[in-house]
Amino acid sequence: TLQIRGTPEPMAGLVHAFRVGNFIPEPGVRHPVYFVSRCQRRDYAEAIDALRSRQDGAPFAVMLPTDRFIAEDTLRQMSALGVPLLPLSDVIGLSASGLAALADPLRFFAGIGRRGAGPAPVSAEVVARAVVCRPGGDPTWRDLDEPAYRDLVAAVDEYEIFADERGRTAARTIDGERQRRTGIQASYFQLLRACAEYRGYYDPGADLRFDEIYKDPKQNFVRARQAIDVKTNDNWKLFKSRIVDNHAEYEFSPDPNTSFALVFQPTS
């Protein structure tokens, strides 16, 4: 359980440092969680060392706005001591209604008190970009490193609709039956991504990026939707269509309570 204070508690003698709550992995165990913001590696090292001294060896965690200004040596040293430094930029994304959490708190704070050799490099390589939605939630875009990508692919059957450009695979549930496909064309993902990132109704035929790549971008889009999306009585679950002046336009407007994950290459 993550217990958040109504008002963050400023830490005496440390500017831009607050106690924001506690992580309670089990009854009777409370690990403090701090938030610290600095713009230089030395300042971060000094602030974190001060917190460690105040904790007198007891486990805790520190949330950071980003890992941009934290030294990799500091990350590794604190991890080896069971003190995870957790960049919020990795676990907060944008959704239609505002900010949204992209990580399970139990997993996010699980490293408190767990001594190890240290985390992966500070700036992990982004291997995929995904738009993900749980039932009843809002779609959120995520940058995925290799472990996050593997975790998402392993959870394929937790989503009604799942498609992975990197693996050229897709899975969907239609009338209670799970369907899987392999060897899906890269162009399908590129066109669906263009629509998903577009605000409003999208016309593949008017997208100059694909004008000289595909003979008929609109027909390719229709085939992509047929391969990945799920048809409803009057439209599709993810990519809606409408007719304007005798031609079709498309909008990424997922049905409520439809869970999905569309995984794309970092650049498509």
C-alpha cells in the first residue's frame, strides 16, 4: 500500500525535499518515501546522503522528477544499499483526462530495503512506444525499455486487442474467441499509429508522408484495421470511420471499457 500525505512535509535543512508518504508492503512495516528535486549531480548526492544519515540505516525511497541530473554511480550505490531512486518521468504519462500512473505501486516501490548490484543504466534505451488502456481507464502513451516491453508482451492476453509492430503479431477477442496473427505488415502499424497520434478525423490519402510509399494508403489503412481492430455492429472498437464528401475518414476513438495495447517501433 502506498500512503500519501495530504500535505507533503518539508524536510528541515533540505530545500526542495519533502516526505510525501509511506510505502507499507505488509502490516506493521512502513518505509518513508521522499521527493527531492535538484539540478546538479553533486547536489543530488549531498541531499540523498543527508536523508540516508537521518534514516540511520532504515530503508526508504526517493522520488525524483527525472533521472537527468542524477549520477549513475549514485543510483547504483543507493540501490546496493536498498534505497531505490525512482524517476517519476518513467511512470507518469499523459491521458485524455490529465496525468496517469503507468506503473503498479507495489512493483514501483518493491526495491525498498532490497540490496542489489544496482539498476540498469540511467537512461535506458527506448525500444518501443505504446498506447495502452485498461478497462475503464484512459489511453496513455508510454516509452518502453526492453524490460517494460517484455512485460507488456507477456501480458498480451490481459488485453482485448493487442498488436506489436516489433514482433509483427496481433491478438484480439471476438465473440469470446481469442484470435492470433503473425507476420503483420509494418505498413499497417505505421498507418494505424499515424491515425492514433492525429487529433480529429484522419485521412490516410491526404497524409503526404505516405504519398510516395504506398500505392493506396487508404486501402492499406482499411486492411490494417481489419487485421487488428474489432468490428462492432455499427463501427469499430478503436478506429472509427465516417463518410465526408463521399470519402472515408478515420478517428482513434476507443470504445469505453475496451482494453488494448498497441505497440509501435520508437519511430515509425
